[in-house]
Amino acid sequence: MKHIISLILLFSVATTSWAKDYEDSLPVSQIAQIKEHIQFIQHNPDSINALNYLYFYRIDLPLNKLDELYSKMSERLKNTNKGKALKTIFNGDILS
């Protein structure tokens, strides 16, 4: 649960006081790891590991952030099974 909340906190437009308090209760290492993974995705758009991270975070990331990261992925990765599965999110399909 902390994982999901921390991602929402990292990418939300507006934070509330309870969200700030909650973020303060998270281990610094966990917040740092999530930020590191997101940066890896941003800087390695043709890496299978970036696609795996994005797929892992697909349910936790706000749709606009997921779309932003996905749009920067290489066509090679977008055409993989995971890349196509991510695309279904934008079509309104639910992934499990």
C-alpha cells in the first residue's frame, strides 16, 4: 500500500497535508527507489528494463504520467506484448 501511495504522491499535481505527512512516514530508500525507476524509464526509452518498470507501475501511476512515459518508449518496445498491453490502458481496458 505504501508503494501505491508514494507513487501518487510523487506524481500528483496537488498534495494535501495528509499526503505530505504520509510521505514523511515512508522510508527514504523506498521513495528514492521509485524516483530512480521513473528516471530510468525516462532516460532509457529503448531498454527492456524500462518497459518492465513501466509495466510494473502501470496500475499505480496516474494515467497522464503513464501516457507521458509510454509515449517516449521506442517503437520496438511498444510492439512487444507488454508494450501492447500498456497501450490497452489508454483504450479503457483494465489490466490485472
